[in-house]
Amino acid sequence: MPATTVAPAIELKGISKAFGPVQANKDISIRVMPGTIHGIIGENGAGKSTLMSILYGFYKADAGEIFISGTKTDIPDSQAAITAGIGMVFQHFKLVENFTVLENIILGAEDGWSLTTSLGKARKELVALEQEYGLNVNPDAVIEDLGVGMQQRVEILKALYRQADILILDEPTGVLTPAEADQLFRILGRLREEGKTIILITHKLREIMEITDTVSVMRRGQMTATVKTAETTPEQLAELMVGRKVLLRVDKAPAAPGDVVLDIQNLHVTDEPGVERLKGINLQVRAGEIVGIAGVAGNGQSELLELLGGYARGTGTVLMNGDPIDLSGKHSDGQSRRARGIAHVPEDRQREGLIMDFHAWENTAFGYHHDPAYKSGPLMDNAAIRADTEAKMQRFDVRPPDPKLAAKNFSGGNQQKIVLAREIERNPDLLLVGQPTRGVDIGAIEFIHQQIVALRDQGKAILLVSVELEEIFSLSDRIAVMFDGHIMGERMPEQTDEKELGMLMAGMEVPQ
Amino acid sequence: MDVMPKWAEVILVPLISLILAAIISALVILAIGEDPIAAVKLMVSGALGSTYGWGYTLYYATNFMFTGLAVAVAFHARLFNIGGEGQAALGGLGVALACLYIPWPHWSLALLGAIVMAGIFGAIWAAIPAYLQAKRGSHIVITTIMFNFIAASLLNYILVNVLRPRGSMDPATARFPEGTHLPTLHDVLAPFGISFSKAAPANITLLVAVLACVLVWVLIWRTRLGYELRAYGHSESAAKYAGISPFKITMVTMIISGGLAGLMAINNVMGEAERLVLNAVEGAGFIGIAVALMGRSHPFGVFIAAILFGFLYQGGAELALWTTIPRELIVVIQALVILFTGALDNMVRMPLERMFLAARRARTPKPERKPVEPAE
């Protein structure tokens, strides 16, 4: 369609969707003009993904209408969405790892009975597409050999190959380095110039400000505002998302580092298939400081936390308050680590930190279920655990404060508060924190950051791992960058910037 | 948020499943030209109409309680113990050895001794597959099934070549001595002035089974071991994070599970046959899977489901005896019950959940006023 028509590329009118008693989308109306980048921002659980899933035909709306380029369109399944010119790039790529780029692109869109003819036809189209939009991807590369940034481009190409005029990207920068994210934004800019319409779903304010033309804010299933990006500020957007004023940066006093609590010397970890994940790590964490580890996911940060937490094996020396801890023997388990004063808020609270089907009170005892305070003779003192949980829920503002609710029924932020309350209130000498605010709403982020800083101010050592540079900058007293199992360098937050860290994260040596 | 109230979850869903199974069974009976109503009457009167019928129903139920608990305990740690059959057979061997070679002065001491031996033998038979899974990665479903066959062959060998009394043609042990005979329900209830059939095989083991239900409940929901076991069953990755050893949990859970299955031998070998015969378990190990499934792996549910299956067993035997309904049809009816209460659970659950939701919406006309967290 010509870009000069005034009809919006997408118009949603009064979309509502409920899952059981939960109203995920309520009377949502939105107009996205062709040739623009439209941001949709909101906290986790605000209903962004549900809305996009309705647009892409995964869910059927309970009420409301969808207009594509001015025509009312029914989208019962994703095939209909593709026919209507909508393409979606998911947060978790849907690619066949051992297929080539070309094979992945035609997958599901093969025509004719012979694969050779469709491959030949696709190759021509692909080359044309790549030139048109400046996407450099080798059609014959195998997916598993490509980096995440490249894989994402393959997803974009897949959508374009299916003649998508409207591209939806769901949290596209979650797995990218800052440099890769910049490249992605350049590609998106190019697509906009070519008249494509782009919907960018994110919870990162910086991205919204950088690339979008218009932004819609969602809160609790409702669309609270749609504004021109140029006419708003990050603070205003945050307030719209949360419904109150939010501190985007943590207020914290300068650190007063004390004795070395954790001393890691020449640490190696090899994982189950035999890949060396940590290749000689040296790192110290002192009492009263937060050491942040920056890096793209998958460069050994998880293995470092798992080893320190007691459920990965390694070689080397790790001293805790001057005494070595067992890295591969009988005492290399979570119980022994806890006894040594190491508490651990794991990266993946749903897989590790919590048992999702357990009640909140059962989760409060998790890992500390041998605590004598939770014991009554040979049995567990469930009443004591429940009382303790209730008190913790009060102090950490967990909502709803109901110890008998299953963990899965809390929002991401409240789940994290349950884990944090459990670990911090053990008064550990060392707190390991992995991705403390992943999937956590802005309001809770502020609270969680404050708790971590408060623990530091009590003179505890904190090792923070996060893929969010913003979080690393705002919390850390010292930053170490990991790449491919090595520490590329340490920096003080006030003496570095995102650009320098980005280069270190990509494995480039940067002289200090 | 739970969609249905607890009573609907625990009572309504299984009840509707049972009714559906009964309706289909009735249709099948009609199709072969018999009267389903008469058949039901016969089953009820045969299984529940006399203390003799009750005696058989409860005898079968006792077997199923042990094997059902065995499956249920393992299932809480997400271990699928299909080996109840073999573990119960080995438990029988333990009971036979205890009863034949130790001169017990009183049945109560014999019962304690037999409990220990049955438990140990069943536990060992489950511990080997558990070790193979925990250390070598052999899947426990496969190994426990194979161990059923090994147990059958082993028992065959031992009964024929070792334990068979000289001169006997029957592959079975000698009769257990008088001092090991357990009191039947007739003996137990007589002092209370309740008359119970003398001929029925139900015996004091029923009380042991009920006690086992209570102890399993305590184990799973009140002890640290039960807590670790459930945590491991829900999420192995989380269990590792918490410092719970998968090896320890797999071993301990299977030892408890195998021990429970082994205890069944108290009932059928010591309480009923009073000697060990070939194939003494008669499929109760497999029925235990259905019982645990229907009882939702909850000891109380297992108790109820075991009685239901005891009723089906005894009622079915009566049907085969007094009507031209073939014995195979009883198996069909039992299979339908398993199918509806186990495999087709969601078929009943989903519409029910929808009804409860609709009812709740009707009560609260403006659900948006409730401060619910929208899901993404």
C-alpha cells in the first residue's frame, strides 16, 4: 500500500482479554501509523505480550476489533497474521539450530514439491532483501555458528521474506551487547525509511527514547497513554508505567570497603559436556562493597555463581574470609555454602530460587529447611515457618502478604522479594545476586536495589551479576567485565562509560 | 489462584469421572445383552452386602493401599516406580524366610519381624534400579519393569529349588507355623461384639496399611525428608540450588517406596495364604499405579481409591461367578475406571473449572475492581 494513505497500519479498537479471573487486556485501543516505529512500554505483567499475541493470532480477544491498513481483519491464527503482513520476532528465537540461514528462512514457506527449486528462488529473494535493508547475513551459514545478533537478523529476514509490512519485536535487546543493540537500531531505522511499520515492545526506557517515534504505555492491562517520544521524558514514562514517581537511580553513599571476604584465585570450571566455561578467574570482593560483573549472557557468569553457590564443580582456589572452600569434594553443595555464610539469589528464580508450586511459606524455608528454628522434634515446624514468612513478607512488602499462596501466583517482582527476603535476612557475609531485577517491574526494582545497597551498608560483601548495564552502573562500587570465561578488566563506575564496557564485553582489550 | 474450591477438586472431579466410567461400562454390558442394573446390584451385594464380601473387598484394598502408597511416595519425587509387582514378590520372600526360620512365640512379634523383613527385601529390590538411575542414568521406569521379571524368575527358582518342601509337587513353601498366623478381622472384631465373617481373608494387616497411610502423610508433609523429596520432585534444578542431593533423594525415596510395596506381603502371604506361592502378588503392584493416580498421590486419596478398587475386584469376581458376563469384562470396567480417573482427568476438570469461573463472574459483576495482577 502507498505510504501516503492516512489509514493507520494497525488499529486496535477496544481489545479485551481475560485469563480466568485475570484481566490481561482491558479495552485497549491503539493506532500505529505506517512508516513509524511505535514503542510499547510497560512493566512485566502489564499485558504487552498478551496484546501482541492477540495481534499475531496466538490468542483470540474476548472483545474488540483489529484493522490492518483500514480494513477490518480477523486474525484467528498466526498464518492469518502472516497473510495480513505481520511478522514477529520473538524474544526467544524460533530457529532450527543445525539448519542454514536459508533453510530456516523457507521453513514453513516452501513451495513446490522439490526443495531445490524453493531454495534457489529463496536465495535470490534473500540477496535482494539483504541489499535493500543492509542486513549482512551469509545465507549458507549454520545457525548454531552465528552470534545472537546475527540470529536475530535471520528472524527479521524470515519475517521480511514472508512479505511482512509490520514487524513486531518483543524485547529484542535482552540478549544483545550494547554494540549489537546499536546495530539493530540502525537496521530498524533503515526498515522505517523503506516504509515498514515497526512495533517495539520493551521495558527499557533508554531504547524507547532512542529509536521510537511514538510510545504507548501500558499498566495493569490498560493503555494509560500514547505520546510522541520527542515530547516526553524517561521520568514521565516511568511514572506512567508505575503510577507514581520513581527513582531511576539508586541513592547510595560511597562504599567503605573493608577486609577481603571473597578471594577467587585462578578458578576454572568445566561444564557437563566438557566445555571450559571459566578459564582462570581472579577476583576479590571486600566487605561493604558491591562488585558488579558485566557481560553478555553466557560468558561464564552463571557458572561463576553456580560454583560459588555450591552446585557446579571447579578447580582453583576460593577463599571465604581467608579459609578455602571445597570446590569439588564432599562439601561442594548448597548446604555447606550456606553454612559458610554465603547466601545466593540465583539468576533464574523460577527454575532455581523457588519451587513454583510450593506455598510462599515453604519457599521461605527453601535451602534453610535444616534451620533449628524451623524444627519441632523430628518434624518441621510449619507454623513457625509460616509466622516467619508473614514477618518477612511485611518487611519486604510482598504483595499479597499471604504465606499460603503458591509462588507461581505472585508477580515476578514479588517472587523476587520472597527470594531476597529469604537470603538477605540470613545475614550472610557474602551475598551472590544474579539478575536481581530480571522480569521485575520498575516499582519493585527500586525497592530491590535499596535492599541490596542497605546490606552493603551493613558491611556485607556483595557479588552482583547482571546483563543490564544500567543496573551494573547504578549499583556497583567496582565493575568487572566477563567475556568467554575471562575477566577482561576491572573498572570503577565513575571512571568508565557504556562504550568502554561494551568493548570489553565484546572481548576487545581496552587499555586503562 | 485456585480456580476451583478444594472440595470440588478432591471430591467432585473423581466422582464425575467414576460416574462417566460407570455409564460407559453399563453401555458395554448392555451391548453384550446383559442387564447393567442387575450387574451393579450383584456387584454391590457381592462386595458390600455381607461381612464376607466386605472381608474380601478390604483384603484386596489392603494390598492396593501398600502398592498405591509405594507409587505415591515415589511420585512425589517424580520417580515412576513401576516395580511394585517385583518389590511385593520379594517382600513375600522376606516374609516367608522370617516365618519359616524363626520360631516366633507370638503372632504380634512375628508380625513385627515380618514387617521388617518384607520392608527390607522390597527396599533392596527398589534400591538397585534407584542406584542405576542415580549413578548410571538408566531410566527407572525401564529398570523397575525389568526387575519385575527378574523377581518373578528369581522367586520361581527359589521356590522350586530351595524352599519347596521335599516331596512336594507344588512350587510353594511349606505352611507357616501356627505362631505366625495373623488374626483375621473376625478375631479382631469379636472382642467388641461385632460379628465378622470367619471365612474372609481380611486380617489385621488392614490396620498396618491404615497406619502406613498416616505415616506416609507425616513423612511427605511434615518431615524435612518429605520436604526435600517434594522439592526434588517439583524442580531438580531448584533442589540442586538448595543443596539437596539428587542421589540421596532418589535412593531414599525408592527405598521407602520399595519397602512399602514389600509390606504388601504381610497381607497376602502371611495373612491370607500362610505360605509363599508362585505369583502371589497377582497384579496388585500394577493396580497400585492406578490407585496412586486416582488418589492423586495423597495417602488419604490412596486409602479411598484402594477401597474402590477392592470393591471392583471383589464385585467383579462375583459377576464372573453368577452371570454369563465374562471375566474379561471386569477388566474392561476396571480399565475404564483407570482411564477416566487417571488419563482423562482434564476432560472432566476443564469444563468444571469453566463452570466455577462463570459462577464466580456472575457473583462479582465487575471483576476489574478486584486488584488482580494481570498475567502477561
